Amino acid sequence: MSDILFIKTSSLGDVIHHMPALTEARRRRPGARLSWVVEEAFAPLVRLHPAIDHVIPVAVRRWRGAALAPSSWTSIWAETTGFIRTLRERHYDEVVDTQGLFFKSALIARLARGRRHGYDANSIREPAASRLYDTRHKVARDLHAIARNRLLTALALGYEPEGAIDFGLDRDKLATPAASPYAILLHATARPEKEWPEASWIALGKQFEARGTALVLPWGSEAERARSNRIAGALARATVPEKQPLDRVARLIAGAAFVVGVDTGLLHLAAAFGVPLTAIFVGSEPGLTGPMGQGRIEIVGGKSAAPSVADVAHALERVL
């Protein structure tokens, strides 16, 4: 039995974009043991994937945030050494870093025991990272992120990628049962330039309410919670749930009748489940990171081209 380690630590959208590569690796290497190094916040979601055998959480984000506090150094050191010890417990036949970032993933690949695969210097945003791999692969940079992950994984494991995109997540099995249909509005994003105006969300929400649609506005940070509350406060049938771990948020999204959202990780999760969705692009390029999946998807807007409320409403009509 071969032992394969994948490294894709963050962000949420990147983690979801790697899932089709994992599904295909399981199909093409059915007897392999598949492990994944991922940021601790995303580990609950990765554990939902049926192809994964072992998840190794890493806390680079939290360690980096606490590094300036001397009182945290002892605990950070203990956690770091524990992570390295877990990482090096096994010898892997192949170590595949589909992240391609020097500090975030390539150093982790270098610490792992096994033949290390990654992008070559011309295929990567941080060329120095390629120096830490044993085998470097050429992958076009203008491909969608999902295609890049699948191709690098296939090159590392010795097969040709083929077939439709399969995220490996069973919507029917994972969806939270609901007493009545609901829709999810994903207004929150880590990058302000990707946000759609609050007034537009409220105007769109009022159109949904006229149709009797209940709305749910998840959030991750306190700023996002405040924004959810402001939007919901202007609507009659909108609710703001309590903060939940990612696996429970995933089940909430899987159960939605449809999703409308900006370019954020949870939108890509909705696409992975095949939930009908409309994607609002404002500050990023959908050709490289737009949502992909087996469900009905409409994308409106683009980099520096914010769509109107009417644009979004018409796009949603096309997926329902």
C-alpha cells in the first residue's frame, strides 16, 4: 500500500479547489493511504471527504498571530514540535504540495519524509518554493485552480487527469434537515475589494422576501457578524445564526435551496455540493478562481466590474 501526503493548508477556497484532485487520486490509487496537511480551522471540513484517511492539522495562522506575545512562545513551541513529530512519524511514498507557497506549504513539504513534488519555478507564484521539492512539475499558470491541482497531482502520481470534476462531497448525506426551504446569502469575504455593497444585499433580500424565501446570513468574524446583523435588520425573513465549526456550516450550506454569494470560500463549498448558486464577482477574476461544480451556476460581474441588483436577480432566475 502506498502512502501519499497532500499539502494544501489554506485558504478555504483553495482547500475546496483541491478536493477534486483528492477524489481522483482515490479513484486512480484505490489502495493508497491518503493524508492531508491543512490549517486547523479547515480540518473538520476535510474530514468529511470520504477519500481521506488521515488529517494532520497545522496552526500556522494562529502561531503567526501569537508570535508577538512572549507568553505564547512556550505553547507555540510545544505545538510546533508536536506537529513536526506527527508529520515525520511516517515515510510517504509521495509528498504533493499543491499550495506552492514557501512558508505556508513548501517548508512543510521539506520537513516531511518522502519524495517531494511541487510546481517548477515558472509555474508558481513564489519561485523560491520550488527549490524545496525533489521533483518539479510544469503546470500552466492560466488554468483554473481546480485544473492546476488535478494536473499537479496526476503528474506526481503518474496518471493523466480525466473525467468530470468530482469534489467527493455527498450533499444528500451531509445536508442538515430543515423544516422549510431557506436560502443563504454569503456577503462576507476576507478581502474588502471583493465585497458587494450592503444596500445591494438589502435590496436583493427584499426581492426574495416578496417571494416568501427565508434567508440565512452566516459569518466568521465579528465585523462580518455586525454586517450580517445590519443586513438582516433591514429584512423581515432573515436570520443570523450563531458561529459554528466549519463542518456544521457545510451541512447548513448543503441543505440550502440556493446560495448567492461573493467570491469567498463558502461559495465554492456550495458549488462543491451542487447547490444552485449565483456568484457575485467584484474584485477578482472568475476565469481563474470562479465556482465550478455539477449544480447550476451563474456568475455575474468580474474584476472591477460590480454587477447591479437586477443583474444578480436575473442570474438567479436562470439557476432556479
